[in-house]
Amino acid sequence: MKNLSQILHQFESISLEKLLDADLMNRVDSKFLVNFSLLPKLLEELKDHYHVLEIENQRISKYENFYFDSDDRRFYLDHHNHKNHRFKVRYRKYSSTKTTYFEIKERRKNRTIKQRFLVEQFVDDLGKKEMDLVQSVIGTKVKLYPVLVNEYHRITLASTALKERLTIDVGVTYTKGEVKKPVGDVVIVELKQEELNRMSPAFQVMNQNKIRPFRFSKYCVGSVLLFPKEEIKYNNFKYIIQKLNTYKNAI
């Protein structure tokens, strides 16, 4: 992390208030998997095109997500089965701002739409306000249960010229009860754009380094890593596990 911090201090910074001015709650996402050893090089190549989010003198922030699903794992299976319309339900905690949100991510025809509201803390049993949002977005009542927690440290970059941002997640770890599963040297990079633009500097840097977009769901990968194969259907995610295994210490 020390080396990353030194590189990040070569970036111009952007405040949270200015970042939120260009909110991307309805967007197109492109994800990439990168080995940690390549990250310093990528940051050096991105620094002239992006500002880095800085909060209270920190340019790397800790995130925690607490995911929910139905007892028949509807959200997981919809993703596994490649449904074009699917959902993720979670709490998210931002350590840098000491805030927590209840969020629903809706994936519809390759667009991500996120709705959320502030809460005080994670809870195992969703309250009326949470369930009202679930019903309004999903369109039906569904009982949801806590499934897993994942945490990581995030670098957020905002384009100096385009309405887009790049998030870089390192140190991703999944937890269920006493069981912890880190993904080691794998870095998850996500480009968030108002409309798909492959001419953006981030796409160009990835292409120059022969890094191609890669479908990846943190929630689904965590489920595969934490749950016995007898309990969940996972055939369509085998390619992801194989990709993770190409990195040293990936699993």
C-alpha cells in the first residue's frame, strides 16, 4: 500500500462533494481483473487523465458490503443464469466518511441503476423502510436473509474530461461467520460511464496492457468461495475461478 500511496500523491485530488456532482447512479459498467503487481504501472499511465478522490487526507478508503438474498438464492441464480434483469441487495459502509447505506443495484439491459438511503448500521433483519424499497424496485414481496460480508480498500479516480470514474479495489476478502476467504493478488477495476465509451483513457490504458473487460460479480464470487459446491449452482462461474487462479496466491 505504501508504494500505491506514493503514486497516488502524484494525482491531482478531487473532493467528495465535487465527485458527487457527477453522480453515476444510472450507468454502464466495464470490469477488469488485474494482478496487483501491474497496478503501479497502470496508475502511472492514468495519472494525467484522472483525479483521485481524497477524504480527510486519505486517498485509499475501506469499504464493507453486507449482502442479502432469498432462501432460494434468487439474486445469485439470476446472475449465474445470465438474466438480463437482476438485482443485488446490500448494506455498504464507507469508513472514510463513517456513513452506511442500504442499497439496491438493478442490472437492466447492460445498465446499472442504483438506489439507496442512509442508515445507522448493518442489521441482520431488514426493516420496513428497506423492505419497502425492495418491493418497489423488484416489484414483489420477498423475504431476504444475510448471506455474506465482503471488504476491500478502494481507490476512486474521476476523469478530468469525461463523465466517468474508475474504481480500483484491492485486498478483497469474503467472510461468512468465522470463515474468511481473501482473493490475494487480484485487483478488481471497474469503469463507470454514462454511456459506453471505449475511447476513454481507462479503456485505452487497459487495451495497451492487454487487459480485456471481464464479467465479475463480487457477491457471486464470494458465494462460490464460501459455500459448499453441493449447496449452490456454480458451473457458469467456473471460468471466473480459473481466471482468479491464474494470479499468484489468488485463492
